[in-house]
Amino acid sequence: MVEYYRFKFFIYEIFLIAFMKTNFVELDLNQENIKNISVDSFNNFIAITSQNNIIGNDFKISLNQNFGFPLIRIVDNEKFLIVDDSSKLKENAFLIDFFGNVLCKFYVGICIQEIKIAKNKIIVSYFDEGVLGKSGPNNDGISVFDFNGNQIFGYKSKFSNNKFIDCYCMTNYGNNKIIFYGYSDFQLHELNLENLTISDFDCPSDF
């Protein structure tokens, strides 16, 4: 029973970290629509519009490239990441500086559930259509890339006997860990980004 309540507190702490802040920002979009937006823990935001303009707290730049299904994330104070979740592209991830220059292009797979940036790494999770689908990083369920576009970790490649086929949710935990949960093992997994090791936690049945 003690372990059960300790686990419940652990989950509660994770969700507090993930969802405790709500911010409102008024944008002048000039009849454009937001395709995707991301906000970091310092209240910095970045968005991509229907006209492929990039809007941030105090800047706006235009990109010449068209993105069909973009996900955008702040990387640091020099660059951001756009991933186009399209099966037609050989390179669908773009590291771009705040002048609009493409620094690096690479492939991160398809059917993306979430993208996190932490510890100079890009962490991508995938739906079951990706894990069970077209060959690529998506088959790993959780993939980690460095800023040169190299895949440095794949969850299912490292643990080939597991039953993980769909990532339900993923969030940062502390400064150097990622927590994720999925089907069909129904365990909570903790990925240490320092050494790329995994710790597993059994979940109570009502979880």
C-alpha cells in the first residue's frame, strides 16, 4: 500500500510539472492560421502559420519552404526545430536559426505523437501506425536524436523483446529525464538522457 501511494504521488508530481502553467498570448496573425505552436517553461513561444511564417515573442520571419503537417519546437536561443509529419519526405526534420537559415536536415520518422527537446537532444514518440508501419525511426516507439540529426537511441531497438507499440504520452521530468507510457506493456518508463538508460515502473491496475 505504501508503494501504491508513493507511485500515485510520483504521477501527481509529473502532471504538476507538465501542466501547472497556463499563459495567454494575443497574436496579430493578419488572417493567417496557426498550424502549430510550442511554449517552453520560460514562457517563450514559437508558432508556424498557414503562410509558413514563424512567429515568436518578439520576432517574425518568413520561410520559403512549405510544410504540410508541421510540428515546431524551440531548441535554444539560436535555433528551432520543424518536423513535417509526412510519409513523402526523405528528410522531414529541419533545424533552423532565427534568420531562417536551415542548419541541418534529417529524417525522424512518421506518425509522431510528441517531440521534446532536452539535454541537447531531440526526443520523438510515435503512435502505433508509426511503430508498426513504414520502416524508420518510428519503429522504435521512442527515438532520440542529436543536433546533427543522428539517431542515438531507439527504445525498441535496444529492448527488442518488449511489447511497446504505441506511446500514449511523454513529458519532461526534471532536467535530464523523460517519462513515457504506452500500449501494450502499460508500464511507466523513465529515460535518463545522460546515459540513455531506461527504468521501468509497474502501474496500479486502476491507473
